[in-house]
Amino acid sequence: MNKTIFSAMTAAAILAVTSTAVANNLVEPKSLAACFVPQTANTPMVKFKAKPGPYKIAFSNSYYGNNWRTEMLNIARAYVKQPGVAKYVSKFEVQNAGNNVAQQVAQIRQMILGGYDAIVVDAASPSGLNSVINEAVNHGIVVVAFDNTVTTSKAININEDQAAMGRMWAKFLARKTGGKGKILLVHGLAGTTVDNDQGDGAMTVFKKSPGISVKQVYGNWDVGVNQKVTADALSTNHNIAGVWGTEGATGALQAFLQVNAKLVPMTGESDNGFMKLAVEHHIPALVIGQSPALAAAAIRAAIAALDGQSLPSNANIPLSPVTTKEMKAGVNYFPKLSNSFVTDINIPQCDVHIPVAAVVHGS
């Protein structure tokens, strides 16, 4: 990414606001309950045998190579250095497996042999790591999977509710259009669990609005593809009333600007470029993102589990929607940073607050 340099004044102001906003007590049950919400009413709670800290924590990351993953790892490294967290952590190690399941299995096995107390995982496969994760837990190691979660019941899984995200975007557009008109639904990558959940969530809303029709296309979570499929749709559909978009929605908005089409309400994930354009052109927009700060929440869950606290076996992190009116330069979007910057670097409900400079440049 383009590592834009903040002015000294801007960076200092950001650090002053965010560096002190760390959970006073990472293992306090009430605070944990606000962060880790059971996936369903029937989700079981799990409790590991308490260990005295500080703890050795390893991070097994499946893939490294896009902006989201870069920010995610920078956030993880910055988080464990914050005073309220560092007192719980004696060692923190990150390994990247290149999205290779066999390599990730081998790395986790080495972490087991290395005597780590907890392993945090962004998995290359939902089921391919199950055996080695079970092995780790059998050795008394806490395993927390996030983002790309796993199917073994031995791990604690943490994510954001993708179906709820899709529903919230759809409800926003239904309100803004008065429940009438054609919605261009720009999917992500066909066949993926995330895209299926987001799209299914959206359709449960749109099907309840008889005045809304939906045209569906696939943007592959890519800005360029989003722009192309949206431009193609606009060439044959001149009555689009709203755009339901996810990651890469910057491209969809750029397509409207490119052909001078009437601007309509839109949704998207937390791409800095999308938010900058929405503010600049006064477009009603709703942004909800898969936060790279999930890594920090997963580390917090690992610490709490090692402390003997109860946690949901499958937890959803509360979503943090932002409308155009709520977008504030230098706070939740950043005019001086690249369009590809992922803006939702904090999770207030989990007391995760990371200085922007640490996310951009690494801690």
C-alpha cells in the first residue's frame, strides 16, 4: 500500500486519543460479554483450566499479501504491546503459512512443541487444521480461530455476523428507496461462505419489499471488477435506485461517476476510497466492514480463556455500522491515506483501539 506520511500533528493527535483507550481489565466478565456475543441462543459456553500468566501466545496466519492482512498483522503486533495487554503476554510470535494448509499444520505443530499457552489462527481451511488444533487443545493449549474460522469444536471461533451485515445493508437501502425500485446487488466471490451469508441475509429483507426488484452481479471483492460489472449493469438498466455492495464498492461508485449516472444510496465495506467518495459526493451510504482488528479481539479471547473465564464457543463481534453523516475525517476515514486502506481498525465494544500510525507503518 502507499504508506502516506501523516503530519506530526495529526499522528500525535491520533496517538493521544487512542493509546490510552485499552481495556483496564481484559478478563473482566461483563466486558467480555459485551465483546463476545454467542452466535445463537444455544451456543455453548466453554471454560479452560486457568493458568498463571503472563502467557506465550503464537499467531498462525494462513495468508499474507493483501492490505487487509497487512493491517491485521500490524494491529495484532501493536495490540500486544499496549500496556493493558502486555502485562499478560511474555512472548508473541507470528508465522505466515502462504495459504498452504500443510504448511500451516506444520507451523502449528511446531508451536505445540514450542510450549505456547495459546495459538490464534486465521485458517487456510475450515476443516484442514482440525486434527492439529485438536492435538494442541489436548496438550492444554487454548486455540482461538477468527476471520476464517474452523469446524472443530475444540477451538473458540470468533467472527462477525455476515448474514446480519447483509440484512443491515438491505434494510438501509429499503429505507432510503422507500421500498421501491431496482437494487443492484453486487456480490463478492461466488460460492464462498461469506458471500452466501451476506447475500442470503440481504434477500431475506428484499423479498419482504414487493416494490423492490433485484439485479445480481458478482464483483469478486475487487475494485476493478466492481467497476466493470456496475458499468455493464448501468448500460442496460437506467433505473437503478440503490446499490448493495460489499468489499470493493469503491469501484461501483466510480462506475456511476464515470458514466455520469444519477447517484443513488449505496452500501459497502470499510474501504477508505468508498468512504472518501461518499462524503465528497454526498451519497447516502452505509459502511460495515470485516474488521482487521478481529485479530486483537482473538488475542483478548485467548488471554481470557487462559485466565479461566467462560467464553462462547462461537462468538460474534458486534458490528459497527457507519453512515455518511457519521463519517469523520481522521477518525473513521482518512483522506490522506490510500483508497485501499481498511478503515475499521478499532472495535470499541471489545476495548480495541489501535493508533492509525501503528496500523499503517507497523508498531
